[in-house]
Amino acid sequence: MKTNNERDFIGYGSSPPDSRWPNGARLALVVVLNVEEGAEPSIPDGDDATETALTDGIPEEVPAGTRDFVAESLFEYGSRVGFWRIVNLMRERNLPVTVNACAQAFSRNPQIADAIKEFGLDLCCHGDRFVRHFLLTEEQEREIIARSVAGIERAIGRRPLGWQSRYSPSQNTRALLVEHGSFLYDSDSYADDWPYWVKVGEKAHLIIPHSFTNNDNRLATAKLGTANDFFDHLSSALRVLYAEGVTHPRMMTVSLHSRISGQPARFEAVMRFLDLAAKHDGIWFASRADIARHWMHIHPAERF
């Protein structure tokens, strides 16, 4: 087990773990929905400029200090329409979804908070709002982590079980998460196809890796052009991981955003991909918390 912040270029290497997913599944498939709308930087919230990241707006067209109403409304679409389109799909198909939530997003749309509460959706904390943790002091970051968890608990009535920073974490983030004590895992890593443990101080801490590759941010940044491109992209990953799952069952994470995949022209890719996955026997549709609990049971942290 490596120490937190120690670089690890080997991982499981030539000895991959036996995941022992439930019912002998060949692949664990996790769908993450990022709920960020209302937590992004905006001039009405006292920020210097409007956030344009991962929208269909034109970055930096409107100068800093001036409200970008196009970008603002694109974020609002995610909250007003996109969230419901994606969550209703997952509910219709009785599939789990992990909501990667910024606490401030819930305060801006209590109907979303109520739906998450009613449906019992898995919760991972995505911070309070868009904050670059790597620029914070240790005490500032400690306060923001506590405020983020409290905000989600106030809105939903339960604490999030995981954490994923909106931007890169700081060198202190993981230690502060362990200190806080309410998290089963964090997803501030992109390093593997399996969960893994790290040593944080004198405690073992579980990592459930996220994905930038199987992520609809590739549509919003023009790395992929259309819904068909995204479907092909996800399908390729599914085929490879499913084939490898004959001998070494792995995990695949698909990351969606309400304001991106919630758009009709992109939503079809999500439907088609779920159709494809459903045709495969031996896929375990799981939440991140499901994965964490399973791994803790099957592969508990080694002693150190």
C-alpha cells in the first residue's frame, strides 16, 4: 500500500485483483451525474467573471466583470431540464446513479434535492461550489469540506459517502477527508480500472477512480463532436473491458453532466449506450457506494 501523494507507476501490475463482483459479473458499470449548476462562478455571486467551462457558449467572448447571460442560461438548462431528463431515464430503467453534487447547487434548486431524497440516489460530494482546492490553505480547505458536507446533509437529510474535488485536489485534501471521518472513499484519481487503498497517516483510505476519458466533457470541449462519437467512444471502452472481464473483471465509470448530456442532441448517446450495456450478461450496474462497500468487504485494507 502506497502512502498518500506518493506516485505509483505500478499499481496492481502483473497481479490484478479478483474483483469478485456480485453474481460473477464481468464488469462493474458506474454512471456518475455531476450536479454543479448554481455552484459555478458568477458575477451575481460575487465572482470576477461568469463561468463558461463545459457549456456551448463562447469562452472569453464576454469580458471579465460583465455578466455572460448565454453561459448563465446554459448552466440553468442543466438544472431546469437536463437533470430531470437523465435521472428520469435512470429511474425508468431501474439503474443506480451516483450524483456528484456541489452543495450550493441544491440550495438553488430544492426540487432536485427533494428528488434525490425521494429516490434515494447515491451521493458523492463535489465540494460546496467551484473551488480550486490546490490554492487553499489547509484551514480554508478544512472549512470548505465541512461546509460542503453540512450543506448536502441539510438539503438531503444524509451525508455523502464519497468525495471528488471539482478541480485538482491539494496535497492536503485526502488527509482532510480522512480527518473529517464521514467518507467511505474519494474519487480524486484517474489511475486505475479497479479501486485501491492508500495509506493516509495511520489509516487506510479507499480510492474509487473517476474517468476523464469516458466523460461527456469531451463533447463540451470539442474533443468529440456528436452524440454518435460519444456513443462509439463509450462502446469501445465497454467492449474492451467486457472482454478483459473474462479473466479480470474491471470497473467502468461513465461521467455525465446535466448541462451536457441533458441536451437532447447528446442525450440519445446515453440511451443507446445503456441499451448496449443491457444486452450484455454479466454487467453489474452499481453506484460508487456499492463499489466501495463491496471492495471493503472482499478486499479489506492490508495491515501496515
